Amino acid sequence: MFEGDSSTIWEEMADCIRRSVRDFLGIFREGSGRMKGAWWWSEEVKGKVKVKQEKYQALVGSRTDEKKQGNRVQYRITKKEAKKTVVVAKNNAYERLYQRLNSKKGRTRSSS
């Protein structure tokens, strides 16, 4: 089944395990290790993060100190909102995952 040196065999086996987990749990992550493609992201999270990024761009693009101060306050508020939304979404997604793993659907073999 596996051929080659130990590194190649290890990578093939790891890929096989990842595919099995992905197929079984329905979890995937595309792209790099950044959180942008995380499987638990919802539309609400995407929206909050997008608003936060827009506020950051406004802060960075501020020309006057007065404008910068106002944009900094807005950015901090949206940053906190986005962070709370991310935490809630992530906790809910993991809770659903753990419930699924503890159900009969999440068990592949009985230990008899």
C-alpha cells in the first residue's frame, strides 16, 4: 500500500488519516494555516471580521490626529465585537462537534 522511504510513507499515511477525518467529521480547512478558512466560521463571523478590517483600514488611512483618534475608538469597539462573535461561534461549533463525537453516529466500532 505504501511505498518509498520512511518520510514518504509517513506523509502518505498522515494524508490518509487527514482525508478519513475530513470525510467522517465533515471538517475542512483550505489555504494556509490562517483562520480565514476555518470550518467553524459563519456568515455572522465573516461580517464582523470584515467590518473590523474596514475600521482598521480607516484608522491606518487617517491623516489628522482628530480623525485618527475617532477611528481608533471605532476600531477598538468593532474589534471587541468581532472577538466576542468569534469566541461564541467557535465554542458553539466545537460543542456541536463534541456532541456528534459522543453520539452513536460518531462511533465507528463498539468496544465489546
